[in-house]
Amino acid sequence: MGVIVGLDGQPLYRSESYEGATSGRRAYGWSAPSMGPNRALAYAGKPLRNRTRAGYRNSLLMRSGINKNTTNEVGKGFTLISTSKSDEFKKAFNPLWKIISQQLDPWGDLNFGGIVKLAVLSRRMSGEVFIRRLRRRLSSGLEVPLQVEVLESDLCPLDLNKRISARRRIVQGIEFDGKVKVAYWFYKSHPDDGLDSVSINKLERVPARDIIHHYMPTRPGQVRAEPETAAALLKDRTFHEYDDSELVRKRQRSSFTGFLYREDVGEDEWEFDPYTGQPKFDDSQVAAASETVNAGTIIRGVRGEKLSLFDGDNTGQGYADYVRWQSIMMSAGMEIPYPLMTGDWSDLNDRLVRAILNEYRRGISFDQNNLSGFQVAFGIWRWAIETVITTGQINAPGYALDPWLYYDVDIRPDAWKHLHPEQDINARNKAVASNISNAERESADYGADLEDNMRRNAKALKRWKKILEEEGIKEPANLGGLFSAFESVGEP
């Protein structure tokens, strides 16, 4: 065999600097095509989306993982408080927002928190979701003429790609002017309700300023997104079928209890005539047993039979560990702790639970701040402010020159529950006392407004003192209870 040499006359050797890039026998059958972020989803996006929805409907573990990730991200909903530098605008808009948040759904089924949860659930299940601004008439009866509509990702076709001009093109249903998103194209009705092909005539163009695209891109330049279950789908399906087959096998096997047999059978003891095949004995039990088998059945024989009872069904010594490991792998693919997804908290102490949940909550906090908080909550907040200003409901001097003066908002997710209430609260108090933190930040972590809390507490304390005076009580500290904290710090 000849040897290939280089320009210097030395043999050329092919070597892989990374074992993972080897092309030897260990890598045989390893499919790793080179695909851009949009081409990869062009073919895989719809199957991934449909299979995840099917898994959500039928797989216990997948349903649990998606639901719990959604619940932890949204909680009871987000609290939005204007932090505009204009005190007049802030005082006027904050009370108005409480009304707007109850009137956003055109069907009247969901408030702002419900819309956020539906959007987050759709993002996790389908990879993405769209929220459309609906401009209403001033005579609509709404406090502010604004509502929003949540649209499934199916309504924006993945296979719509079209060059419009030298600068404009449509990529997977989204229209770009250069690098800027300018519009989204949507079916006028759900594509699985009778539409067969993608045609511009069957679609509606909606300006990008009226659309929130709620998704998590995983690669730069990615236009559409994949469900969070993408890596766990095949394993979930295979494990679901295996476990279901094992369950059915156990159920069928449990119907048999034992069997009566004889080691030797004489000619006079045959149940059937060897020549005619007709039964020699009138025994309806034998006939019934041959047709159906019920729980606790003993299949009878004839004289001289012995009873052999079936052993209990033993799945195998390693079955529990095997099932546990498969569940752990699935939870890793969905980025949710195994105990939280399955409810199996065995062999864990409070320190391990704290470490697991703290790590999990860091990931959820990212989603709260940068996805559901920034994309959904802040996006709807901006629409609401634009509407009240452009309709003249609130005066906003200089809005056209600097709208961000009025967009400023404090988005506060629902607070995490204490893992150890006494230790957690003491730690927060010490953090404030040592200037590591501050009261406003700690209040924000609870999803509450510090000033609002102080005013409510002051009003409650005022009423409390008035009641004490009316009842003739002069030493309230002896009663303890709700206002004992005020007594411990003393009055200002």
C-alpha cells in the first residue's frame, strides 16, 4: 500500500485531536449533520411539538415535569409596579393597571396571571407561543381599550419562506427587513382545522409591534424554538411503553394462581375419549376454565392431581433501580430535579433538599427575569402604557422623546416559600442589619412593595391601638400575637 506524502516528502498522518471527533468503529452510525439553527427546526420543529403535546396528554412523568416547571416559574403570577420617575404618572397608572390586568382576555376567562401561565405552559410544551395585541374601540366598555390574544405556534407556519425584495424576506413565517423583524404571518384559522397548504392568501400579516414572540433561542440566529422536552422525548416514549407493557404483563399473570397436574396418566383416567375426542365426564368447570381465567383461578385436573402454586411475580432485583435511573435521566433532560418531578424524596435530608431546590430555582429565576418577565409581562405592560397615553387617559409630557421615562417597571415574581421559615427569616433580618441587603430588596423577593407593606402595617397598628384604648388595655405587649414585632423594636 502506498503512503501519501506532503510537499516536504514526509508521510501525512490523519489524527483526531478530540476523541469525540473520531471516525473509527466506535463512532460508526453516529449521525451528527451540519445544520444551521433554522434548517434544523424546519424539519424537526413540527414533529417535536406534536410529540411533546402527545406526551403531555399521555405520559405521567412528562406531564408532571412540564406542569411543575410552569408552576414554579409563574407561581400565583407576577406583580408589576411602575417605577417611573414621574410621580404623577406612577400614582395614576398603578391603580389603573390593576383594572387592566383583569380585562386583558377577550374571552373573559383569564386575568393577567392566567395569560402569563398559559404563555409559559405553551412555551415549555410547544417551544414558543405568540401574543397578539388587540386594539379595541373607546366605546368597548373596557377601562383601557386593550386586550391580548394568545396564539399557538402552529398558526405561524414553519415552512413559509419567501424572498419579498432585496432586503425583505420571510423566514419560517417571520418577515425581516434586513436583520429587523417587521411582521409575523399567521393563519386566519388553525392549520389543522382544514387548511392543506401554505399560501399567502390564507395568511394574515401582523406588524411586529403588535406581537410578542415568547420563546427561548438556543443558538444565535435562531428564528423559531424547540420544546424543552426535545432531548427527553424518545426516552420518555420508550420508557412509557416498556413500563406499560410490564404493568399489563403483571396484570395478566396475576389471574393465574396455580395448576393441578399428574405425573402419570392411565388410559382409564383420560378426560376425553382418544378416538372421538368427546369428554368422558360432564364437567362444566373444565369447559369454563378453558374459555376465561379470573383472579384466583385454579385449573383443575383429574384424580391423582397435584397442586403447583405459581410464585409471586418478581420483576428482578434491579428493576427499581433501573426505573429510578431512567426517571433521573428524563428529569435531567427536562431540567427539573428528579424528586420534584416524581415525588420520590426518599434518602434525602433537609440540606440536600435545600441544595437541590436552590440550584433549580436559579434556573427558574433566569426564566422569570429574561423570558416570561421580559418578553410577556414587560411586553404587555408597554402596550398598556402606550394605550393609556395615546388615548389621552393619562398625561405623559415628553413621552414621544423619551418613552422609557414611563416604561420603567418593577416586575416581581411570586415569592418562593421558605425551606426553613425561622432560619430563612432570621437570615434575611441579619442581612439587612449588616447592610448586606436592604428592606426594599427583601420585600421585592417576596413579590411585594415595601412602601405598600409599611402603609398597610401602619394602618393596622393604628386600628390595633385604637381597639386597645376602647377596651381599656394598657399593656398590649403581654398579649403577644400579630403586633408583637412592633413591641420588640419599640416605637419611633
